[in-house]
Amino acid sequence: MNTIESFADEATFDPFDTKFVLSELAHEFDKKIHLRLQQRSNKKSITIVEGLDNETARKVIPLLRSKLGCSGTYKGDAIQFSGDQRRKIIEYLLQEKIANKGDIVLHGF
């Protein structure tokens, strides 16, 4: 049974309202650490880590550089490492208790 009030509420809700969608995505994004793989060329790729706060990211970069044996940098609000380092980064984050298993989202192929 639909009433006129329920239709009125649905009429005010706009699913394409970017403010609503972006605020919901930002709220969900803040809780998670996202690991992505981005292809640069045929053989080269970079691993991008997003979702760490600035202080943690600055502390983790030198430690992960030495552990992974690759270059890494902090750009914007993301950390970039050369090569596919996603599995090793996940192991490190879990081992150092920086994140729980449910807080890490793995993207890419």
C-alpha cells in the first residue's frame, strides 16, 4: 500500500544528486584502505595505497620501501610503490596492526 506521502518522499530524493552520492562515498571511503594496481606501460605498473592518514603514511613509506625493495613516494593523499606490491603491503598492514583484514579493499586484476 503506497500512500501519497511515500510518493512525495521518493519525489524529493534524487539518486543523481552528486552532493548526496559523494558524501555517502566519502563516508564509506574513509573507513577503508584501498590498494590498486595501475598499469603504466606493457611491463611496468605501480601499486597505489589510499585511505591512510598523513601521519601513518609518512611513517610507513620508509619501512615499506626497505621491506619491499622498491621505490615509493607520497603523492596527494596516496602512496605509490613501483611494481605489483599489493599482497606484501597487505601482509605488512596486518602484521603491524595498522588495519584489520576487513578494512583493506583490493582492486585491480
